[in-house]
Amino acid sequence: MLEKLKTIFGSVTSVISQKKLNNKELDKVLSDFEIELIECDVAQPVAEIIIEKVKDSTIGQKIERSENIEEYLKKIIKETLKDILNGTNRIDIIKMIKDKTKSEEPFKIVFLGINGTGKTTTVSKMAKLLKDNGFSVVLACADTHRAGAIEQLTEHANRLSIKTVSQSYGSDPGAVARDAVLYAQSHRIDAVLIDTAGRMQTSKNLMDEVSKVIRVVKPDLKIFVCDALAGNDVLSQAEVFLKYTDFDATILTKIDADAKGGAALSVANVSGKPIIFLGTGQEYNDLIPFNTGNYISLLFN
């Protein structure tokens, strides 16, 4: 996991610290470093931020003799990554739901993203997490487009002993979501998790449809689910979903299979929204809170 990004961070700090480079040689090293970052799915604007920080911290800077140059460079990069990943306030879903239950209104979460990111599985994982924390949950099968989507979510719900609300395929997703909210209100359910249809970011009609779902249910939280293996396509996905939905947070899936590791940096930078969870497998417990410090430590382990 994240092996390639680990390798290039270790390599560049080692090369710069072991050689006395003139400005031209340093530019060559950093140019190669930038290309390697981009090849690891780090968006070019993010790569440029990292390169500039390293350059500013090495050219014309007086480094104390007692300070290890390699550790000094690692410190600079770590601080830069922290700034990129902590660009917004963190989100504590458990606390938010606890606070909302005091009003006796359900906490509503809409899950967004394109096909194939593991969105429906992520909804199920979140349901398990909330149930384990003592909350009651209902799932809205608002993906009325993809064949088998309703059955898939219903199967997950049955395994978790959780209620679902659904209609037939082709139904209005907004109506399904609204029915789930009404059910939660009448049965004093703590949280409504709304699974929407995966949609390509290039389809304006489908993006308008998910915007309608948001207008109808007025969710407390809008979560963008994206695939760590999607490469630089994550950027265009995040940009368009942000435009149409102004989502609040991101869950990054398939991180266990991500050898490159740059997707987290890219989506955090382009959206300015926090990553709140990482999907690390197919089991219901394979949803771990994203921790900036742990992520950065892993890159420099």
C-alpha cells in the first residue's frame, strides 16, 4: 500500500542530502521528482506545491550543522503534506449524529460518486459503523438506475439487520430518499443513509438528478466516494461533483490495493474537503477513519 510514493519520498530526500548539488543539478533532481509524483497520481498542482517547498527550503537556506539534512527535508515535506490534507475542518460523524438526535430528527447522509467506486458497499460499511456505535439506521435504495443495485443494498441490509426503503427501478430517486426520511421520522430512526446512482461526471442530466435528491432531502452530510485506483480521473470527478453538489467530505476506497498513493493528496487539494474514511477491503469493518498524521507517517515509514 502506497509503496511507490514511499519510495520516491525516501529517494529524493536521500539524493539531495548526500550530494552537494548546485542549483542546476538540484533543478534536475526536483524536475524528475515532480514527474515521479505525477506518475503516482499526485495532481500536478499538488506536485508543484511540494517541489516549491523543497526548493525554497534548500536553495539559499542556512541549515544548522547539527541538523541532519535528510531529516530536515523530510520535515519540510511532511509539513507540506499536512497543509494539503488539513485544508479544512475535520468532521466527526459520530458527534454530529449525537448532536442531531437531540432534535429528534434523523441525520441524513447522501453518498455520491461514479459507477465502480464501491459506493454501495461503502454505504453498508457506514451503516455497520453507526450501528456499532449504538445508532439506529435506515437505508434508502435511491439508485434506481443500475440493474441489481436495489437487491445489492437490500442484501447488505439483511445481513446487518437494517431496514431499507425502496421503490421500483426507474422511480424518482428523490421520492425514494424522501420516503426513507419520512420513515425515519415516524419510527425515530437516528440516521438515514442514501445510496444514489453512480453517474459519470460528464452526464449533466444525471448530475442534475443527484442535485435534485439533495434539494429534496436537505442532507446533513454529502459524502463523495472515490476510488484510489482511478488515477488522475479522480480530479475531474471531484471538480464536477463539487460544482453540482458541494459535497462535504470524501471517502477514499480500495486504498489497500493502491500502490501509488497519490489520490488522497489530489482529491484533498482539488476539493478542499476532508477525507474522513478509507476503504481497506470488502468486509464491513474495512472502513477506517482517515488520520493525516498516520497517513504521512506511513509514507515515511
